[in-house]
Amino acid sequence: MSGNSYPKTISKASPVSIVYNIAEIILLSLIGALGVLMHAYLRFPLNVPGHMGLLYMALLFGGRLISKKSYASSLSSLGAAFMLLFPLGFHDPFLPVIYFVPGLVVDLSYKYAERMYLKIIFAGIAYAMIPLTRLIITLTTGFVYGSFAKHGIVIPILSHFAFAVAGASIALCAVIFFKKVRK
């Protein structure tokens, strides 16, 4: 031993940071999976389309707020899409794609929206993409969704948007609260 320090390595990733990154990726994926499980097992017969957006977007947006990864919501949506590969009582073969779209839109818009209220509005738009995606699926494949027959097109889009904005707002309030409590 010469007492000299070791030469610097090319990679600055330490074993601790690698473990932290893997744990964060797993946590974000589990957030999406939890959102799907809640949708599968907490069925509230409210007859309002998009009401599960309150819970799903609170989880998805909360994960995006606490993570420094620019693709955090997409990871959560991938976890949700993966969970939908298991038989949970859903009869929509396009549901994994439908659940992936909001996470992708949140990540894309989160990068460009500077103010938090804009990020929350974009979270609402992201979840409102679900009925728009369903409309595209219906027009291209013929797979019919009952919410369009029952409520038309406008009501599902507006209710998805409203529930998602409420969910994202709840996530923001929770993150601010826990940051203040931690200090």
C-alpha cells in the first residue's frame, strides 16, 4: 500500500447509488401496480366515468413529485400495464395501453410546464387521454366502450379531467405536508 488514493473510475455510479436507483424503479413500478389493484378491488358503483382517476392520478403524480427521474410516471404506468397482464376481472384487451398513456403524457408535460398549477392541469389532461384513447380504439377496431353509449363523449372526458386534477392536487398537498413534517 502506497497511501495514495485510488485512481478515479470512468463510472461515477457507486454501488449505493445503483441500489438506490433500482429501489426507486421498483417503487415507481409498484405505485402503478397498486393503482391497478385499487381499481380492480375497490369498485365504487358511482356511475361517473373516470372516478378512479382520483386515486390513480394521486399515486401517479405523487410518484412523479417525489422522484427525480424524468420518466417516473412512465415507470409507474409500465407497472400498471404489467399488472394488467394478470387476470383481475377486466375485460378490455387494450387496458395496458390505456393505462400507459397518462404516465407518458404526465412525463412529457411535466418537463415543459414550469408552474405547478400547469403541471396539475396537464395531469388532468393526461388522464382525460383515457376516453380519447378509447374513442380512437373504438373508431379503429370496433371495440365498444359502454361509457360512450351511456354518457356520450364529452362527459367522460370532463369527468376524467376533473378527477385527475383533484387526485394530482391531493398528491401535491400530501407531498408538501410530508416535507414540512419531516423538517
